[in-house]
Amino acid sequence: MTVTRIELANHIEAAFTTGPATRDELLAFAACSHARPDVIAVIRTLPERPYPAMRDLWTDLAHIPIGE
């Protein structure tokens, strides 16, 4: 099953409630929300930098489809 932006958002959107989020913070939120291993693998491909908002992820994850 393909990872989608919608699935990613479901697992990590809460990471942005207090401001920018780093890759490690996104990984922690995904793990806490019981994201499947494929989702974790996609997050691990992100560069280690702060992302001010979820929409800023899509530059680095342009290959991830919005939905199925």
C-alpha cells in the first residue's frame, strides 16, 4: 500500500501545533500515533531541518501522492 500525504498528515499534523517541527520530532509523533513502517520510512528520508508548517514537507516529498 502506497503512503499518501493524507496518511502522513494523519500521523504528524499534531507536531506543528506548537511551531516548527524537525524530522526527529515528526518521527516521534508518527511512532506515538502507531504509523505503519512505510510511513516512518518516508519521514526518515526528510532532511534534518525545521519545517515551519506541514505544507513545507511537500517540497522534499514531492513524489508522495495526495491520496489513493
